[in-house]
Amino acid sequence: MSAERTSQIKSRSLRFAEENYEKYLRMLGELVSYRSVSAWEGEDVKACAEHLAELLRERGFKAFLRSAGGAPVVLAEAGAGSRTVLMYNHYDVQPPDPLKLWETDPFRLTLRDGLVFGRGVADNKGNIVARIAALDSLADHLEELDLRVKLLIEGEEEVGSPTLRRVIEENLDWVRADGGIWETAYVGRSGSLRIPLGFKGMLYVEILLRGPSRDVHSGSAPLIPSPVWRMARLLTSLKTEDGIVRIPGFYEDVDGEFLREAEELIKRMSYGELEELKRELNLKEFVRGLSGEEALRELYTKPSLNVSGLYSGYTGRGSKTIVPSVAGVKIDIRPVPGQKPERILERLREYLNSLGFSDAEVVVHSMYPAGYTKPSEPVVRASAEAAMEVYGADPELAPLSGGSGPIYIFTDVARVPMTGAGVGYYGSRAHAPNENIRVRDFILGIEHVALTLANFSSLASRGAREV
């Protein structure tokens, strides 16, 4: 297809987004109304999947549901081109708690002052609807673009995607594609799109230490061993106050090729976004006084260990004097490419044993490795060019997100290179009360996906894979 014809199709898609976005905001409102909180395992999770499948069937997609014992995964495809693009999203959302901090009903879409509020508008239902809108804008041109488009929308991402790998392995031929668009990207404070090319893995564990067989009156505290003090020693043994993880071998096994690719991207990244975050959080400095490239390197190329929750004894209103029987901690560990979470777990257990915590109960809640895509892949180049066209500035490509996601199943198992797109921005408050997106970013997110597809068609037709 000629460059002129591609340009015409792109112009029509841009007009479509500007003229029809309100219709898609209403669609987003319907999707937000489903309380598809995977942590709750309620009926709304399945109902939301069925609703999405029907929305896609109405548009001519071949859509069906698949499950490996967990929440349904929506699989849908349209077009019959020789080049295939796979879009990954998730329809499950985080719990809305604490509800008292929401200014509006989290499961009712609210528009106010150019902002759209509701649980999932940024993570990840807004992105689902933006992609449906983008595909609607290209519906009459998929054959010209020689594209087949597939959507995979799961319902367990917020609880670690425990059954997704099995679903993908059982449908591996269907999942394979020439390029893919991951669930997210977001607009930074500078106005440019920030696209992560990978995600860290996850090892989420809960460690329990037990003391007396029941809570004991604290008048006996001089005699009763308390699990709280043992937990305090355990935690200070895991990580120093300035953020260095003490587990032997914790920083080993990182993929050298990933580090080389990441270093090149970091040299081109702006540190300003992190400076703004520091000011927003009212911090004097980051750990160890990190700044500039060193801070970016710490965030994007190194594994992390964080205490997500800590509990023991009485924490209700007023006072209650006891020696607790149990102390527990919830820890998220985020591996980077090359590291195996199973090996990190093994090292953690060995380290605890060496410190005298052989009685510690280690419960694994989720575990998967990291995955990433090289910036030279055509689908990345297509999305970067589209971002320049839509946002008016070169996007910032990050080697990884600071967060985690099961992207490895696509990049490493199905061998699909992935880029990003999204409707969120730096103030979207994903996972927090008053989650929101900006209406303008929603429109631009539609346009970016549409132009990414058109650009990918053009690049792929030229067989472009050079750096």
C-alpha cells in the first residue's frame, strides 16, 4: 500500500476519534459498572468477560472465552491479513478500598472538569475501550492494511495471573503474532508518552512467625517469647535501611543483553519525572540519595524487595494488652530479566534458615519472571512513530516498568515482541481512590493505537527489522 493511502487512512482514524469519543466514554461507563474485582472472586468477573465478548461480536469479531480454572479469558480476532497484531489487556480491577477516600462512586463513571473518574478507567478498562475505538476507526481498512488483529483480555492480572500461562499454552497457535501491544503506557508530566518495553516479574510471599499457642496477657511479657521481636530482626536482616537487599545472590543472574539494551535507553531518559514524583511525595531524597541516571538504573534494571504489609497483635480502637501469638509480613519481590523467581525463593529460604528462622512459614501467593522487548522491533518503532505523530513529542522508552506483569508469557513463551499504549497519565491514581484519566488523553490514546497499527503495517510490508 502506498504511503499516500496509509496517510489517508490515518487521517480518517484521527477524525473518527475526535468525533466519536463520547460514545466510547459511555461504553467505558458500562464497563466500569461491573465490579470485576478479581480479589473478590464475585459473579461480576465472569459477567464482565461475557459483556466484553458480546461487544466484540457485535463488531464482527470472532470472540470466545477460555478458562484454565480461573476467571475467563476473552479471545477475539478480526481481519485476515498476513501480519498479526495481538493486544493484551485485563478487565479485572483492584478493590476500591478505602471507600471513604473516594469522592465519587468507584463503580459509576463520573466526568468532572475534563477528568473521568472510576475504578479501572486507567488500569485497565479505559485502555480496552480505547483499543476497541481504534479498531472501529480502522474496521473498513484492515484488509488494505493486510492486518489480522487479536485481543486477549484476561481477568486475573490484579491477583498475579495464576492461570493465564496455562490458557496461553493451550491456545499457543492462536496467540502467536508478529507484534503486540501491552496493556499500558502513560502520559508523563512533559506531555510525551512513556512506553515501558518490559515488566519486572513477581514473587509475592507471606512470612509467618508463631510464638505462644494463643495471645497471652502482656503481664506475662517478661517470660513469653514474642514473634513480633523475631519479625523485627528478620526484616532488618532482609534489607538495610538504605535499601540494599541482604539475601545472598539476590542481584545475580541478570541478563547481560538486557542490561546493555537498558543502558542505552537510560542515557536517553529524562530524570525530571522522578524529581516531580519526589516533590509530590514530599521526600527530601530517594534512598541513598539516588538521583539522575543512578536512580533510573536502580528503578529499571535492578530487582527489588518491598514490605507490602505487616501485622501482629491488636490494632483496633483503644488498647488491648497482649503478647501476640503470630506475626506476619507480606513481601513483594520483583525480579528483572534473566532472574528466576524460583531461584530467588530458594535463596530466601536458605537465608532464613541460616539466620535461625527455620520455623518460618513462607507462603507463596504469586510467582513469575520478567520479560522485555528490544527497542529495535518493528512494533516498537511503529508505536514510537505513532506517539510522535499524536502527542507531538518523541516518546520516552523505558527498558522496564517499575511494576510487574505477566508479559514474559508473550515475549518468552509465545515469542511476541510487545510495545505499549495507554490512556492514563502521571496523576491517574491507579490502584488508589479517585482513579482517573483525562478526556484528552483518552482521545489521544485511541489515536495512538490506530496509528500504531497503520505504521506497523507499513513497516512490516517493507520487511523492516534493522536497528
